[in-house]
Amino acid sequence: MTAEQIAEWDAELSVLTGSLGFLFNRPEPRLVFAQFIEGLLAELPRKNGWTLSERAGHVTADRMQWLLNGSVWEADRLRDAVRDYVVEHLGHADASLVIDDTQAQKKGTKSVGVAFQHCGLTGDVRNCQTMVMLTYATAAGHTFIDRRLYLPEEWTDDRERCRQAGVPDEVAFATKPELAIDMLEQAVAARVPFTWVLADAGYGRDPQLRAWCHEQAVPYILGVPVDLPLDGPPGKPRHPAVKRADDLLHCAKVRNQWERRSCGEGSKGERLYDWTAFAVSVKDEAPAEDFTHWLVLRRSLHPNRRGKDGQLHREIAYFLVHAPADTTISQIIARAGGRWQIEDDNEINKQLVGLAQYQVRKWTPWHRHVTACMLATAFLAVQHAALPEPDQDPAPDQGKDQDTSESRATG
């Protein structure tokens, strides 16, 4: 990156933070807010009140802490501004909305929403806070546009504890998929352009989320558990009935029509898997008009999962697809790889802008810090999308075979 580009970024960041002055009714918090965002984007070992204050030249951390804890402004208005900024610069009708949750490990019991719960970072149960996030992903770039703090029932059942943490009285218990639906509804109400919804099995297993997409005629690719109920063929000798998702594994092995395809570029190169798909009927769930359900099986290339027999087997993942009937398997596979973009956003936010490094305990400061981090990474995504394209490689030899076929899902 050149010095000129850095200077341009600095000027554009000033314009962006200056355009958000409407959030505040006094000039002091406007200035501190701009310094806060600049600090999140700076190369600091940690992003907390003290380090951000020192970088801004403050003698104490009081002004940064007051910005989050005491000043008058609405984090949801900033959230809306972040969403609009992202859509303005990255918006595309073919975008995906990607759902996932991430955790921040915390000590004690006072921080809002903290509890012993599953921590995706460590894969076990830890004392942490869980935030459900929504990524906007297009070919140009991807970044968060919404967030919800998950409150376990041990919190929502204790209203005094909630009041001490600043949780509004109207906030009741909601599952993570219900929080995801709330964010999707917010995106639809704001006329965010998108086509697909993507999520892993933690969300795909939820019938309410699937039903919302059916009602809205929204295409989705959702990871699902092996016991997803299906209304399949009743079975024949040596051909078992299909009553759940993993019953199709036998059919896949017999048919043996796997296609090796990449679902996107990863940190170690192309994400190659073997794929196969079946048109299916989900028990008690009808797709939208002119839509079809497919169950897509993804198989790892090499044995990487130890089974009950003690042997290593290829891992099989199951995806339920809800899409127009003319959608091709190639389109589905290419789109399925987009779910990793939210994992990239989780990593970028934690490593670069200090998403989980906040030193706040209450509801309002939590939302302010997380939304400010969203603004910082949205700025990075927009600037990255605006970088000039590198010189393209020469066109491949015309004599080489090119696979341009578009296979469709088959029953």
C-alpha cells in the first residue's frame, strides 16, 4: 500500500466519522467517537479504554469510558448507519446474508449475558458472552451489518440481575435462531438487497428459521443435523426407507455420483470436497411456490473423523437447500462456500479491531462497543473493495479442456 493510499484512507475515515455527527448532541462526544474509531483501526496490542485513550493523547481513560458508558447516543442508530454504508458501497441483489455466533470469554458473573455456555472458539463450555452476528457478503466484500447479544434463560428469568446490567425490561428470552430471524426481518424492512441466507447446523436445525424463509420465499443453504426428518421413499429390499437425512448416505454410495468441486478459496487454497445432491421432501415443511428442497451431502477428500468402530472415515456434512427449481448444483456449491465469510469476519473483528476486548459490563455499553467495531471493519471492507485489481494472469491456453458444465440436482 502506498503513502498516497494511506492518506486517502485517513481522509475518507474522517469523512465517514464526520458524517455520523448526528448521533451526538454535543461536539465533545463527536470528537471522542472519531478518536475511538481511529484507535480501533490503529496498530495497538489491545483495544481497550486505556490504550485508545493513550493513543488519542488523553491523560486518563475517562473520556473513552464515558463515550461507552455515560454519553447520550443510540447504538442502534449507528448500527443502521453501518448497514446503509455497507449496502451503499458493497450492495448487490445477489448478496448473501450469513448467520453465525461468536463468543467473548469473560470472568465473573456481572457482565451482561455472561454464563457457562458453549464457546465456539474452544469447542467446550466456558464462562463467556455469546453474540449472534449477521454478515453481508457479495463478490466485492463482506462485513457485519447487525448483531444481537444472546441472554441465557438464567439471565432473563432473573429480572433484578437484568436491571442491574441495564437490560431493558421488554427484553425477554430468545433463542439464537429467533435472534437471527429478528435480524433478517430488520434487513428486509430496511430493503437490504440480498438473495440467499446461509448458516451452519446450529441454525439450520431450527424449524422456525426455515419456516420464515419459506414464507418469505427466500433461498437458503443451511447446515442440518443427520436426523432431519424427511418424507422419502418407503424403501425396498436392500434399499432402506428414507426417513431422515443420513438415510440418503446409503443412496449416495449406491448411486456413486459424487462431483469434486471447490466451494471457495480458503487460507490454504481451494476448499475441495466431493458433493452429491437429492431432491427431497422435508417432513411437514413445504417450500415456497416454485421452490424445491434439496439435500446436499458434502464429503471430505480424506478420512478425518474417527467413527464408533475406531476407524477413520471421511466426514459427511448435510445441507438443506431451499431455492428456485432451476437452480443448479454448481450454483449451490459455489454459494455454500460463502458461509466461511462470517468466520473470517469474526476473526478480523477480534484480531484487528478488538471486538472481544471491551471492558464494559452493561447492556448499552456492550452494544456501543460492538457496533463501533462493526463500523471499523465495514470501513476496511469498503476500502479493500475499492483497491485496484492486480494484474490478471494471462488467459488459459485455448486448447486446454475447460469444464463448463452445469449439473442439476437429481432425485
